[in-house]
Amino acid sequence: MQPTPEKGALEEALAGLGCAGQSSGEPGVGAGGMTRATSRSLRELAKRAIVVHVRPGEELLSCDSLEEGLLVVAKGSISVQADVHLTEKLEYLTPGKVRIRLFIDRAERLVGDSLVDTLDPYCIVKLGASKNFQTHAIENAGTDPRWEYTSAFIYDGEESMEFTVMDRNALSTDSFCGSATVAVSHFPDRGWTGKVELMRPKRRQLFEPVMGEEESAGSLYFTALWDFEKISPHTKMKEYVFPNTELFVLQQLEIWGHEPVMLGSLFRKLLVRASDDLRYALELGQFRVVAVEVAGDGTNQVTTCWKISRHHLLELLQATRREKKFVQECQIAALQKQAVVKKLITQLIEKFEREEATKQAWAVPLSPPQGARNRLTSIDQPLDAESFRAAYCGSLAGIVVRSAAHLPPGGWFRRLQPYAVLRFRGSTAELRTSVLADVGGDPVWNCEGSLLYGGEKALEISVLDYNDRKNDELVAVGTLFVEEFFRGFEGSVVLRPGRAMSKRKVGKSMSIVIGVQWEPLLNRRGLFAPSPGQNAFSDLPSAAQVSWDLP
């Protein structure tokens, strides 16, 4: 049987908490600076203490909460543990870029104009390998065209954007005017307005290009603006749980429990506030006390503690009239423990972020550090096309029909008066644009609307020529499949000749520029979408406020 430590040591430990009486030299004060009344109270309290023996590695179990009394380590050492929850704070979340909106304003000093052939320029914008759109061609615009064309791209991490200006030729292949490539990283988060210099192969007097040499071909002015994921209280943050984390280690004659007894819930709040200036918010689980093995002792050496109830401690403080001073000392001790907890969670965060950076650099799937559980991730796992059809059945799709290119312009006596009709395959609901009178083969509609999605596999697009004297003619048709639009879509869709064009010679490849956005998807993931009627570029800085050169 293990011997019980002398309870005189308990009196010494309790006196160290601040229960000593008046200073030495006053009436009734002993040689140790403690009043006789206080000494008697300490001896009485020591008699009421319960002796507890715990083997190393075992948890101290009690019917009462550990926060409702004191534990004094008489022999050995104990570890105070709790589950540590770290949750990423909203203000520290970095919103992801989901869409880039573009405003193609104008060009200056284009080359290729002549006395016999005035330029009919248009601009092709390409993002990455497959995303592109095309502005309308302006007839006889010359070297300084002004398009004022708005479009957008869904952003999937592409690195570069290419701008190409072409000259429309009705009877032959369109001519190349100039091009420029811009790194997407040059567009800051706040948006960018400026110009890029167009280049083309340098030509000799006989109009033959010089290999490897380029010359200036004018300037293109445009605006780029990012759309980000909206961070809201419903956004899922990174959350990590470190179970049974050791917070404090107490050696012989050290005490645990006086702070929660005297401060109540304030003690836990003070510990949690250790994360106030950190990236992650802290939550602490229930405290656990576990006996730990002391170096040099045998493996069977038990840890001995004295357990004192809250009621008996308060009686001692009332008898010694030191409640106020004792509360102050508990506040100081709690702040010291707060500093210990802050150091601990800072080390946990640094360790995990270091492992995360290393694994991302080597493209290794991330797993939480040893002892941690990753309960939530910052971004939902994306749906595949088949899951999307079921999940978003009954949702509204926001659709923008921007423009079309290379449609047949019409005959000598009547130019094309196009309009577009969009419907999901098999659905009777349709979205119609306005009819543009006598615009020719490059109409610009910029019409917005919505369609109810019923799980269809494709979005069908038709372009018709309005005729007030007979039936409208089907000029072109196109199809956008669910694999292309289920994550949202911005760009060009290739059109095929319709019935009216099937017997005619069709020259250049026809296309239509549309955008598809999903309102339920925006609400669930918190993505930003301009409200109806909102100018997508109203929040950009004016030309006078920004540099007209790329950084």
C-alpha cells in the first residue's frame, strides 16, 4: 500500500495560493507570517481533503466536475488535457476567383487600313485552350474602332488570356491585324482597366513577313473584373480537432482548479481568447486530468492528489477574509495559463500549415496531422454532371445571350433581322431575345432571362431571321450539353446552318456567345452574382484613377 503524504505539505500548498493572513509583526501573527486563525483553518481544511491515487496513464474520474473543486498534487505529476477545436475565422478566408468579366472598349492605331479597303475590325478573346468569345465586327470603322462589348469567362485557374484583332472580309478569309497575350496574374483582385500593345509579324515592302521579328499593330483598351466566392456565415470553414491535447502539466504541490472555482465561466473564456489574434478560433472540450509518469520513478509509481471541494475552499476564504485578493490572484494565474494555451495552439497551426504547404508542393493529397481529425473542408466537393441533373432539377438557370458572329448578313435588298431562342431539350419553356432590325451577320443582343431546369441533358439554341411577311427562317442551331453548363458557362457555342441555310453556301464558322449561371448554386456556395440591372463595371476605377499599362 502506498504511503499517504503528510498533510502539512497540503497546508503549505494552500497557503501558497494566497490564503496567508496578515503580515508578520501584527498581533496574532506567527513566525511564518500566517495568523493563528488562518493556520487553524488550513489544518481543518486539510483534514477534510480526500486522498486520491492514480496510476500513470489513467484518468482521474470523479462524480463531480473537475471545475467544482481543487486538486493538489501531493506526489508525482498530472496532465490537464482537453479536446482542442480550431476553426478558420471568416475574416481570414481567402475567397476563390470564380469568374472574370471583360469589357472590350476600343482599339487605336490599328494597321491594315488602306484607301481602297477600310477596316471592319472585330476582337477575339481566348482564355486558356478552349474558352473564347468574339465581339461584333464594325463596318468601315477604320483604325480606331469602338466596340464597348461586355462578356465573361468562368475561371478555372487558366494562366493566360489572348486578344486577337481581325479584319472582316466578306469575300475572302479575314485578315490578321494584331494580337497580345496577357498573364491572368496581372489582373489584381480589385480589377484592372488599361491597354495592351498589339503585335504582328514585321512585314517588308512586298508584304512578306519577316521571320522572328514583330512590329507594333496598335493598342487595345479593356477592363477586367473578378467575381469571387462570397464569404458568408454559411460558408464551411476548415475545422480541425486535436483530441486529448495536453494543456498543462502540474508537478508536486501545484494546484489545479482554483481558477474555475473562483472565476466560473470566465476562466474558460479567458483561455479561449488566446486565439483572438490568430487565424483560427479556439474551442476547448471538457477538461480531463491524467496521471503522468515522472522520469526516474518506476512504472508502477502512483500519483497522489488531495481533492478539496468548492464548498470547503469558500469557507476557508470567508474565514480568512481574503476572497477579493484570492480572485485577483486567480485572474493573474488564468492569464498566465492563457499565454501557455496561445503558445500551444500557435505551434499546432504552424505545424499543420507547414505540412499542408509541403504536401501541396509535392501534389500529395492532404491529410490532417497525427492526432487531428479534419471535420470540414472550405469548399464543397463539386458535383458531376449526372448528380447535377438530379440535384438541380427545378432550379432556375440565369441566361445571358450576348452576341453572334459570322451569321449570313442577308441579301442585297434585305439584311438579316436575327433573334435567338433558347430552351432545354424537351422543355416547352423558352427564352427569346429581342429582334435586331437590319444588323447583318454580327448581332449584339445582351439580353438576360431565366429558364426552369428540369434535369435535361442539353440546352438547344436557335437563331432565326424575323420576317413580317412570311414565316421566320431558321438560320443556325447549336447545342450546349450538360457536361459543359452544369458548373456555369461563359463563352462561344458553335452554330450549324439551319434549314434556311442548308442549301446556301455558308462561309465562316458561325457562333453565339452566351452565359449560364445557376441561382441555387450561387445561393448554396455563396457565389457573387450581379443583381438584375446592375452595371457589372460600375465598381471599377475610372481611367483617370488607374495606370494605362500592365503592372
